[in-house]
Amino acid sequence: MTQPGSSIDPAAGTPGDLGASGRPGATDGSGTIRVFLVDDQQLVRGGFRMLIEAQPDMTVVGEAGDGAQAVSALTRGGVSADVVLMDIRMPVLDGVEATRRLVGTASAHGAETAPGSVRTDGSVTTTPAPKVLVLTTFDLDEYVYAALRAGAAGFLLKDARPDELLSAIRAVASGDAVVAPSATRRLLEHVLHALPSGPAAPDPRLESLTAREREVLLQVAAGASNAEIAAELYLAEATVKTHIGHLLTKLECRDRVGLVVLAYTSGLVQAG
């Protein structure tokens, strides 16, 4: 795998446009973001480690050469991480399945926790589920979609600048999606053809939305930024952020990316 890149906006750490979650940054309590690296090429992991360790607010807490090693270390090996940088194509266990095992179950139950280390009495501790950044390319569109469905917080495209990668890590650690609205547009352009064919199954959660929330969701699915949504619907930007927060809660989505995926998989928005 080559050095990752991204369609991430440099303002990827802006909570309003990326997730509107308002959650504090997930760190070890010292203000340091703990990053776990998963890639089958040691040289790639080494490059990431050098870049991340040079930052005053980040540290690498572990590495794995495949998804199985990562899942083992993070669920049973006593390693706690805030952000997992996950390659897609790896031997033994790929990034999609590894992501599903790390955060998929927690997401399905609306939880923010995952298994932690085993105590001496045999019980298992509970630690915050790590946020997963998937490393991908538009040549792997179907994997992008699968990873987002599995619970990934977002994706990085290969050939990103170092500052874009670091910005993405900080954004995810603060609880936001790393896919900025501009990147959401590009995601839609390239992966809509990978969506399941046939009639979509209506999602009963959509019935709980107000008319205004549904309008905002349609705008999000189109890749509009908060400022663009505010202009289109004649709302204050702060009001848009509030609506997006309600959408995340009602639709049980982790972030803005989840809202886009749900809008298409439920048939609210038609691909193409």
C-alpha cells in the first residue's frame, strides 16, 4: 500500500460541518491522542509513526500487520486507542471486517464502548470504542462503502498531504467525521454505483423526523455544507447544527457520513 491520501478539507476539525456532535476529544486524559496503526507494510507504518510521533498532541500506542492482529490487540491485548488508522486490503483479516469487529457491534447498539482488557478475575473492562479511519482509493469504491457501513468514522484517500492526515486524526478524536462536505460530494460521485441494487427497504427511524429535519437530511445527502444548508433553507447556521445533532441522535448515526449512507440505503434519496 502507498502513502494514504485524502479528499479531506483542511478544515476537517470543524465540528459544525463534520459531525455536529459537540463531544469532547477522546484522549488518554493527558490531552494526547492515542493512535493505532494497521497496515501490512512495515515501511508504511514506520512513515506514519514518524509523522504522528512528531506531533505534541499525538502518540502511537501500537501497530498491527493485519486486521486480526489489530482486533486482538485492541479488544483483548489491553491496548487502548482513540483513533485506528486502518488499511483496507490486508492478509488474514481485511480492514472492513476488522472495522466491523471493532466498532460495528457497538454502533448497532447505539453504544460508544467496546471490549477492553481482561481483569485478573476474568471479567472484561469496557473502554471507549476507537474511531476508525479507513485508508482507501477510488479504485476500491466497494470497499469504501462496506467500511462506512461497518462503522468507520470516515476515509482517507491515498496521496494526502501530512497536514491533511493529521487534521483528520484530530477531527476523529474529537468525535467528528473526517469526510468534509466537499469530500462527501466526491464520495457520492464515485461510490453511488456500489450501493445495493434493487428497491431500498424503508427505514422506520425516518418516521420520527420532522419536516425540517427531513429537509436538512436531504441537503446533507447532497453533500451540502452547513453554510450551504443554512442559505438554502433560510436558517441560521447554528440552527442547522442543532438539526444535524437531532438527526444523528434519531437515526442512530455516528456521524455525517452515516447520514448520507442511510439516506441512500433507505431510498430517501435515489442514486443517480
